[in-house]
Amino acid sequence: MAEQELHFTDEELNEIEKIKAKFPTAKAATLRVLWVAQKKYGHVEPEVQALVAKTLDLPESHVHGVASFYTQYYKEEMGKFVLDVCTCLSCQLCGGYDVLHQIEDRLGIKAGETTDDGLFSVQEVECLGACGYAPMVQITNGVYANNLTEEKVDKLLENLKNGKMPEFESMVMRQNEKRIKAATE
Amino acid sequence: MVEDWKSYEPLLIPDIPNLHKIDVYEDNGGYEAFRTVLGDQDKWSRKNVTEEVKAANIRGRGGAGFNCGLKWSFMPEPDDRPRYLACNGDESEPGTFKDRNIFEFNPHLFIEGALIAAYAMSIDTIYVYVRGEYIDWVNKFEEAVEEAYEKGYIGNNILDSDFSVDLHTTYGAGAYICGEETGMLESLEGKRGYPRVKPPFPAQKGLWGNPTTINNIETLANVPLVINNGAEWYQSIGVEGHTGPVLYGISGHVNKPGVYEYPAGMPVMDLINDVAGGIRGGKKLKALIPGGASTPILRADQLEGVSMDSNSLREAGSMMGTAGMVVMDEDTDMVDLLWRITHFFHHESCGQCTPCRDGTGWLEKVMVKIKNGNGEIKDLDLLLDMTTMMEGRTICALADAAAWPVRHTITRFRDEFEARCKKSVHAVA
Amino acid sequence: MPEVFIDNERYEFEGDHMALQFILDQGMEVPFFCYHPSMSIPANCRQCMVKAGQYIKDDETGEYELDENGERKIRWFPKMQTSCALKLQDGMVIQTQETSEEAERAQKDTLELLLINHPLDCPICDQAGECPLQIQTYKYGPEGSRFEVKKVHKPKRVELGPRVTLDAERCINCTRCVRFTEEISETNQLTIVSRGDKNYPMTAPNQEFDDPYSMNTVDICPVGALTSTDFRFKARVWEMNQTPSIDITNGKGCNIDLWTRDNQVLRITPRQNKAVNDYWMPDEGRSAYELFNENRASRPSIKLDGSNQSNTSWNNAIETFAETIEAHSGDDVLVIGSPHASVEENYALNKFFNLLGASNARFTPHIIDGYGDGFLITDDQAPNTNGCRLLNLNETDHKDLATAISKAKVCIILSDNLVGRKVVAASDLGNTYTISFATNMTETAKASDLVIPITCVAEHAASYVNIDGRIQRSFPAKETKYTNRRLNLEMSEGRLDRYGTNFDNWVSEEHKVDCLPLWDFLNKLAERLGLDYHVNHSRTILAEISSAIPSFENVTFEKMDEQQGIQLNLDNQKIKQK
Ligand SMILES: Cc1cc2nc3c(=O)[nH]c(=O)nc-3n(C[C@H](O)[C@H](O)[C@H](O)COP(=O)(O)O)c2cc1C
Ligand code: SF4
Ligand code: SF4
Ligand code: FES
Ligand code: FES
């Protein structure tokens, strides 16, 4: 990708201005603008990092240091769907590794790899704050798929292949009976 | 120990459908505390608010359990510098998944608490920092913030008073260390999340060098309750030394995992057996991690008569942490479990300081060796010695958090670890 | 006055001090890596741990509380403290590794941890011998390692830029290099990348570490992670001599050390001087060592017919010089001093030819407008412009100098590459008999009729006045054909010099340049001309300058040595600063 091809649209620049307005320094916007860039390009490869640096008028080394520190930034191009399988503590106890191995098996790749058709990448990740709904997977830094079973995983893969993302699932406290009722009605 | 918990009605996340909408929240007494404070600034002077919150002794729900009002009182007198409240919604400690419920189901309670905190400390800007993985919750929360702005609870001359404050939401991008308060400040400033050396403490030099207070989301959600009902009332919930409602996150091998709200000081066994429906598949309880991955594990036999509050847990040999309880049944392999915990801390060390950067990796590598059956007894002693090499020697508490589970899991389940080790070739007959 | 107690000794202090620096200032030691006195304090290596506490004072009486034995009660801090970031407080008690087993243990532990992922390749590492990690490990480290698992692997032999090479496996993540580019050179070219034990310093992708000060990171890197691409594998430090000197590549006069082996300068590093360059120097100044070794004017040379120069004997050179002078009147001789030469050389040359009736020497400053950066790189390309001014040489611009040359019959140039730096063209020198005193065979020397090789800054003791008016001096670092390390007490003697002989295969006579200090040559010339002129040493010249010219009053080598240079008063000379 040649550098001169990369630029933000006016709309994106507007969004960036809004982000910058939250903070007293442009540097503070680094993480958020990397997100804007990743949303646009699907990754933050070196050229994208350079664009972010240029847009915020910051040293490229700074943006590079930040991009490489945080795990959610894709430092290289990933599959269309990135499956982040939590194998941490509670998920480990509840079958997180089974989910990981099942996905690896179905897709024929290992964690850290991308399928040849560019559809899926699989990663093993640390606790995602859904421990009570283990095992679980986050899809492309977005929606959580909770309480997975072998069938649910297969269904999830099937749906994704058909371009169907799971919907946000509200995990209501069991004590909130009225709320559960309201949600299911 | 709290006994009459069965009749407890949630206060932080009450059972009211659509409470996340500001109208519903207001219909149910929402923003009353904030109105009360702003409406009678003589009675509710900045100092009096802080004193009331201090008297309530809301123990920080982010893990360290520090008295919230006392922390507020560390802020220096206002001068011409900006002042910040940084709300910690990073929630990355394994076993912890409570704050997201506040964002989703009762965001205005937290906003109201943050506004009262800002008032009490003369703060002009509030940042809410949420972990990047919670993007769906960030979006939900931002809707609530927008509503609060529209209704004039946030902004300039709030409710026609002389008090003005802004609230900005932002989020990270995957780093547990950004939950450590000064790591979070660095991240808010747009940098690598390297925790800062203390002193200076954030109250002196926080965000961009200015006075800053950091509180957990759940901690701040408790504040309106205290203002509405008084410190004395708040103190009547829970147990001596640890009061108020707590969001318990129960996960692992229980029948009904999830977040539950009960008073502090809940009997551990009641939480596991009654609230969370007991161990899956009728199996026996083996162990509990009471407050997130870094809190020392307790064997089932250590849990008798223990309640979820700092004193009782300390006596039992652990800590309250985030009240993220991870329950393990009799089939749990402690070696595998500890290896995975060491893997977590190895992966999440920011790498800034030596004992943690190199120590966490060493811990994990020795654990891999033991897990694979190649360990020797001396490796267990090495691991224990390494915890001494790491604890209390680093910039932030991540190294301590990594060391404790190693020390306590090995000492409390030593037989299991020894059984996985080869007989040492160097053993003296 | 506030007091602290360190290893059971009482010290008084005033103002703000961090414990580590205070301890070092007392001449004691605590091992450290990440701390650097001129940069921010990240306290990340955790090497400088001490045990610390506070004597307990009774709030009301202000008296120290005593225990049952009458000893002052101490409240120890709950954790070990990093002394670099520990601010001294009145009544603070500190125990270093000397008196506290806990501190000793903590330091040992940190070293063990630092070494587990370190490649331990000292035998092939340039830093060996001057490596803080190596030294501290010997002094405070564990006997062995208990690390029996796999080390982390990271990039090696990465050319970060044109001058600096990285071995990330050796890096201990002290962040000194990164802080240098953020806080000192302000190019922000480096960052730490990745996280945890995969951390290492890097540039942004596709960017070069071409910071004009990049090589300072090599100096401050406490391990062999950053090495000089040029110096890599050239020499072991213990084979070299280290001689204090002054950077002559620009007007700042950075204080430096010349590192020599077998009479070749192999590298140049900055020497700390708070008043001039602190711990730093520009990369440019470091490559000057080539000037001292290569393309030197060695043995006099003379143009016989046409434009071909050939070497000649010293006797012949003196004879030719003398005959030329004798054949012309003083008016016909133009003397051109040099901002590139020392105070002593300029003075001696000017005085010598004044005695012969020539008028005051001229000189042309060597300024490139806009070249400087306001830090250590200056518009002034020469080390002694202000020296020439204070000696009252005639400051002459390009045009006037060319005119003066065209009028002169004999032109004497003190080491200044006037042709190379385009003050005059080689053809301008064609019509006058040109004699160059030269350190190097520059275009100017090559265009001259007679070349007298003289010593360079690495071979003599002489002084230079920098753009701020500070006079500082050099020491002889390499021998010439006519000097001898063992006889010259000003020269340092390294191991190889002391124990080697001329028959060892690492001693090369050719490294000794066949040249003389300017003043020595002038002595010989005076003798031949029957002129009443003789100086023993640059020291004698400076003494004369000091008594003759008020600006140099009380200036001596000794005083310069004591005070790391002397600030002269430039004001009354109406000197313009560049
Ligand atoms: C490694 C580490 C991670 C932490 N992560 C979090 C976190 O995710 N959320 C949180 O609120 N506090 C976290 N903390 C605790 C914070 O540093 C801080 O104590 C807390 O946010 C203060 O708020 P509180 O007093 O209201 O609890 C963490 C601490 C450490 C050492
Ligand atoms: S203890 Fe670990 S996480 Fe904390 S600052 Fe040091 S290296 Fe970073
Ligand atoms: S390369 Fe050297 S100076 Fe830079 S961080 Fe590593 S050890 Fe420190
Ligand atoms: S352990 Fe998997 S979400 Fe917390
Ligand atoms: S020198 Fe003090 S921590 Fe590095």
C-alpha cells in the first residue's frame, strides 16, 4: 500500500476533531484515532500508523509504540472475522480450550492464523469480562457470544460464513426478574 | 456475617425495567441526591459531602478496598490548575465482570455518583475510561451520558447552580495494566500504559500533571445511596469494616453463574450453594478464588464460616479484591490452573520494570515445565523464592498480583504440584 | 539543617535531593542502570534498592522518640525503596547494600532477573570492559543463575540508523535511549515497542535513527544493546588509552575523550562538562577521529617543478623556508592565522612573523549560516574563532583575503583549508609562494609550494576558545615520530603501551606521524634565521599570552584543568556570536 493513497475523509476528520476536543492534548487522542483508522482500514499496518501520526502531528515512533502496546490493534491484516477465544481463568475452567480447539479444528488453522479464504482469524485472548458466561468468544473486537457449547460454536461459524453476526446479548442479573421478563416479552 | 440476605433488594441494580433510560431513572428517585446537594450547598458543602462519604466508608470496589471519601480528601485545595476525576471502567481482572452491568442497566446511578464526587472535589472534568473490548457497553453508556447532558445534569451551571463539569467517555485497546490507576492515566494521555512511579500521587500530579482522583465505577455508584440515605444507613448494610452493597461476580463450576448484588459480608458458602445454585453436576467444591485472579486461592476447608468482606477474608488468608469469585470443583487441575494464571500475568506485564517483566515470564516458563511433567521439586521452591524476588519491588502492584497466586496455590496445594514433578535426579538418598 | 543517616553515618543536606545522587555525591555507591542525572527518573530497572525509613519525631516536642535502649526509634517504609526516586527528608534513615542484607538481597535478585533473558555474550560484545551490567554483576550479582528455561529471542544486528546498531536481546529496557531522543535531542525517533518481556527500543517502521546526536545513546546504553556501527568489533576497551580533549569540528568545543590504541584514534566520546556539553556531543564530532589518523601531512613536502609535490627532508624544508623569507621584505609576506588552529599556534605564528616585519596576521571565520541547531551544533565550523579574535588577529572576509593574497609575494597559511572551504580558489594561490602549516593534506596543502606538517589537536597540548568564550585545552593523545609516551608525562600510557615493545606485531611505526608542533618548527626556523625567538612548550606561549593580552589574564593550563575550562570575558572585545 503506497503512503499517498492513505487519507481520512472529511467525515472521519470531523470525528477526529470531536475526539481531540475531549482532551487538552492531541497526543491523548492517539488511541482513539488508531481505532478510527482500524475501523477504516481493518488494521494498523505501518502506513496506517504513519497516517495517524501525520493527522495528529505526533512523532511516528509514538504512534508505533502505542499501536504495538495494545493487543486489540491489528498490526497486520486479519480475516474478515476475528474470533477472540477467551481461555483465561473462568473460561479455562468452563471449557474455553475446548472451544478454541473446536474452532481450530473446524477452520483448519491454529490460534494466531488466518484461513486461506481470508474469512477467519483465531486468537487466544485474556479475560474479556464475561467470566460468568463462559466459555465465550468476542468477534472482531465487537459482539460477545456467550455460554458457548459445541453446537453453539458450529452454529456461530455457520452464521458468520453466511455473513450473519450474532446480536448483542443482554446478560440480566438473575435477581432482576421483572427485567428478565420485560426483556423476553 | 450477613444472615438475612434472602430479603435483600438490589440497590445498585434494582429490578426496574428500562432503568438505563433517564426518565425511568428520574421517576425512581434518580438524580435526587445530586439535586439535594446542589440545592442546599450550605448543608452539603463540598467538605460535608466528602465527610459523609468518608463516614460511610465505601471501600473501593476496584480491588484495593480504600475508603472512597478518605481518598477524596487527599485532593489539594483548588488552585488555577484543572482538576480531574478519572473513573476506572477497565475491568480486566480475570473473574471480574460487574462494572459492565452498571453501564448497561443503571448508568445514571454511576453518572450521578461521579457528578457528586466532582462537586465534592471541585473537579471540572470527568473521564470515564472503559476497556476497549467493552465497546458495546461504551456505546450504551454514551447514550446515557448524552441524556444527562440534555437534561442539564452535566455541563455548565448545572441545575442553575454555579457548578459546571464535563464528562468524557473514552476507551482502551486491550491492556490489563490500564486498569492500574496510573497506567490508566498514561493511557488517557494517549500513551503506552506504563504505570507511574509514586510519589507523586495522582492527587498531586495526575492527568497532565494536575490533581486527579481515580475511582472504580461501582465505587462511585454507591455515592448517591450515601447522600440519599446517610452514612449511618449505609453502614447498616453489610458488616463491620465492610459495608454497603456489593456486586458479586460468580463464575466457574457453579450451576448459576452471574453477577449478584448482596450486602458486603455475605457468607461464602451461601453465595456458592444458595445464590449460585451449588457446584455443577453435584460435584464437590475444591477451591475458591474470592476476588479476581490475583487474590490468593482458598481451599474448600478454609472457607468454613468465611464471609465476603475484607476482615474475614484476610483472616482466612486471602482478600476481597473485586469480589469476582471463581469457583472450582473437585476435578480441577491446580497445576493447569496456576499455569494459566501465570500466563495471564506474563502476557499483561507492561514490561517496564525488571522484577515483573522478567519475573512473570520466568514464572510461566517454570509452570509450563511442571505442567508438562518435566518439573522437579526444586522448581517449586524456586517459584516460591521468585515470588519474594518480585513482591513489593516494582513500580505497580501487577508483580504482587502475579506473585500471590503462585505462592498460595503452591503452598495450599503442594501435594498436587509435587505429584506432577519428576523425582529429582539430584535428590540426596 | 536537615539531616539524613546513611549506613549509620550522619549527613546534612539542603534543598531537594534524591537519595541515589546524594549517595554518589558523597563518593559512596549504590548500583543503578536506568538513572541518568540529566534525564527524567523512570525508576524502572529497580537496581538501586535500599532499605529506608524515618526516625520518629514526637509531634509536640519535636524530639526523636527513643526505645528502651535509648536508641532512636525508626519507622521503616513497608517496601524497599528505589534510591534514585527517593527524596531525602529530614530524619530519613537509609541502609544500602553495605549495611542491609535485605538491600543486598534485593539488588542481587534484580541482577539475576536482568540476566535471565540476557544473552551473556560478553566475549563478543563491544561493551565488555565498560559495561555497567557486567560490572554490577561482578560486584553485586548472584554467583550463578537458576534460570533453566528458554530465553526470549529478539532482533539482533538491527541497523537502527546510519550509525547505531541494536542488539535487542542485550537490552535491559532502561529506556535511557528513548528518553534521550525525547528529552535531550528532542527528535522523538525512538520508542519502546511491544509489551512485557518482548519490549525493546525501536524507530517507527520505515524510519531511520538518523538523529544528529544518535551516538549518545550508545554511550548511555548501560549494556551492549546499542553499539556504534563504525566502532563495532574494532577494539576492546581495555586495550585503549583515554585522553581528554576538545571537539574541534565546530565552535561549541564539546569536551571529549580520545580513545587511542597504537597511536591511532579509534573513537571519540563526550566527556561531561556541565558548562558546555553536559554528557553529550553531536555525531559529527565523533567522526573527526579519521582526521587524526588519515590523510595526514607527514614529512615536509615541496613543489619542485610544475604542480607536483614531493617529500623532502626537514633540513631542506627549513632551508627553503628561510631562503624564501630572506628573499622578501616583511611587507610582501601575508600571514593567515586560523580559527581551526589553537590559541598558542595563532599567537606564536603571528608573533614570529611580526618579528620579521610582517603585518598582523589575518584570519577568516568559518561560518555556515543556519547550520547550527541552538544545542551543540553551531554555525561556526571552527573551534577557535573567538581565540583568533581575542588575539586581535585581523578578521577578514573572503573578498578582502583574496585581494590580500593577490598582493602578497609570500603567503603563509596556518592549518586552514581555505581552498576546500571556498574562501579562495587554488588558482588564487598560484601567483604567490604559498607555505602551508598543515595537519592534513587538504586541497590547500596540495596547492601549496611548501608544506610543513604540524601536530593536530590529538598530538599536542593547546587551547581553544569556544563560541561562548570558554577557553579549554587538549592533551597529547597520540605519539608523533618525535615524541615518546614514556617520557612525556602529559601522555597517558595504556596496558599495551606499557607492556608492549616495538617488536610486537600490533605496534606500527607508521601510525606515528612525521610532524612537529608549530612552535618547535618555528624554533628551528628562528635558529636558522638567527632570530631571537625560542619557546619550550605551548605552556610557555600561553604564559606569554596571559601576561601580554588582558583577556587572557590568569589563564593557565592548570586552572583550565581544575575548572574544566575558563570563561573569558568577550564583552569588551565586541565579538559577534554565532
Ligand atoms: C494490575 C492492576 C490492575 C487493576 N485493574 C483495575 C481495573 O480493571 N478496574 C479498577 O477499577 N481497578 C483496577 N485496579 C485498581 C486501581 O489501581 C485503583 O486502585 C482503583 O481503580 C481505585 O478505585 P477504587 O478506590 O474506587 O477502588 C488495578 C490495580 C492493579 C495493580
Ligand atoms: S510491576 Fe509490571 S506491570 Fe507494573 S510497572 Fe512494573 S512491569 Fe509494569
Ligand atoms: S537499548 Fe540500551 S539504553 Fe536503550 S533501553 Fe535498552 S538497555 Fe536501555
Ligand atoms: S475468564 Fe473468560 S471472560 Fe473472564
Ligand atoms: S536506577 Fe533506580 S530504578 Fe533504575
